[in-house]
Amino acid sequence: MGFVSFAGRVLFASVFLLSAYQEFTEFGTDGGPAAKNLEPKFNSFTKNISVHLGVVVPHVELKHVIAATIGLKGLGGLLFILSSSFGAYLLALYLAFITPVVYDFYNYDMEKAEFVQIFMKFTQNLALFGALLFFLGMKNSVPKRQAKKKAPKSKTT
């Protein structure tokens, strides 16, 4: 069962690790294509936050956001493979922040084809988030193995 669990963690983390590697190789000086694709969605998200909550969102360089997501996905993925709860928390943090920004289905009409595609990707990320919560729940509910104490041998005479 240990190998199956390890293989599952490797396959799960590969989604994040391959994405982080691709973004890292394309990063450049401005954050690469990831920053260019994120910019309009990030601006729309911060505008919605400002309008609906009345909170001014401070300016953030998108290349720093992309660098942080690369770090969260890379480190979180590696630690998750090693069955670390901290790695799962990092991946969950990444998904919690990036999913509503990137997959902004709420900005589209339900009749448009884009809505369906974006909503599907949004729900896929929700499923990944749920899998991480399941992992954390199982990790915290299974008692740690304790070394068995050997009973002292009785002396025979």
C-alpha cells in the first residue's frame, strides 16, 4: 500500500510541478506569458474586490505574483510527494488564491461557450482543492505509529 500511496502523490503533484517548471523556464524579466495572461484577470479581480468590499487593493507586481505561484507549486509539490502536510497546505494556499482569479466564470454570461470552459476548469481546481483537504484530513486522523515496547523476558532458572 505504501508504493501505491507514493505513486498517487507523485501523479497528483506532477500537475503542479510541471506547471511550475514551465512557468519558471518562461519567466524572463517580466514574468513571461503567465504574467501577460494573468494581468487582465488580476486587474478585473482587484477591481471587483474594491467595488464590492470597498477595500483598496495595493498594487502588486505580477512578476512577483508569478514568482510566488512558482514557489508555492514547486515547493508544495515536492513536499507533498514526501507526504508532508506542509506541502499540502502550500498547494491548497495556491489553489485558494489563484482559482477565483484565473477561472473567473462569474465575469461571463452563462450562454457563452467561454463560460462552460472556464467553469469546468474552476470546478477541476475545486476538486484538486478537495483532494488536498481529504489528504490533510486523513493525515491528521490516522494515529502515528508508536514503537512497540518489548515485554521484559522472564528469567528461567
